[in-house]
Amino acid sequence: MTVDPAVLEELDRLRGRLHELSGSVLATTDGLVVAHDAHDIEPDSIAALAAAHLALARRFAHAVNHGDLRESVVECDRGYITSYTAGPNALLTLVTSGDANLAMVHLEARRCVRRLVRILRLENPRPRPEIPQQAGPPSPLARRTPMASLSTNARRRQAAG
């Protein structure tokens, strides 16, 4: 897969602005790596775990009626793992050390996400395929009852006795 150099430049700039950043992974919501700047961590594992975490966090947000999920923070003994939605189909995950200024991480990550969304939109301007229209009015589905599956002879026998 060819990665847009602008995406890699953006991840590199993010590392320059956040010195506590151990790695960044841009992935699809399905868990596939789009691009990464991760040297000491496995980007494929981070992408897969972040996608699973995103799905769970989205369900959690909807369960409490808080709307769409934008970001998630996992605080660990030695650092933070933060994930940010980047449009409907992408996710940016950052791994930082424990001495990271979390407010600065959020500020820089949100800026980076806005730029990445613009880059990804320009890179993939795929029109959505149209759903073909049916000719004429749509017919309702046939309603099945338990008796409908019996043969005619079986129904007659059951009715007779």
C-alpha cells in the first residue's frame, strides 16, 4: 500500500511537537494500518487494538446517550494511549510517556487530525455507488405462518381431526 507522503509528514511533525510521543498509528476503523511513526511498538497490533477499543468506546458513548465518540484516553502506570477519530473511517492513536502534558497532547493531536482528515479526503475522493432503484412499487414480503409450511394434505388431516 502506498502512503501519501503528506500523511507521513504530518505524523513526523506531530513527533516534533510532542517530545514525549513514543509512537503514532493512523489506521482504519477496521484495524488496518494506513501510516505510522512507531519505532518501539508494533503498529499492526496497536491498530487492531485501537479499532477494537474504538468500537467498544462508541457503544459506551451511545449507551449513555452522549452522541458520537471523538476521542478516548487510557491512562497507564507509565503513560497514556490516546485515540482520536479522524473522519468516519480512520483513527489516530498516540502512545506517550507518563510525563506528557495531556492537554498539550490533546491540542496537538486534534490539530493533526483536522489536517489528516483534509489530506485523506483529497486522497480518496471515491463517490459512493448508487443503490439501484426497483422498477414499480416495492412488493411487501410474504407473511409466513406455521401452517403455511405444512403440505396441503397435512393441513386437511389436521383440520379434520
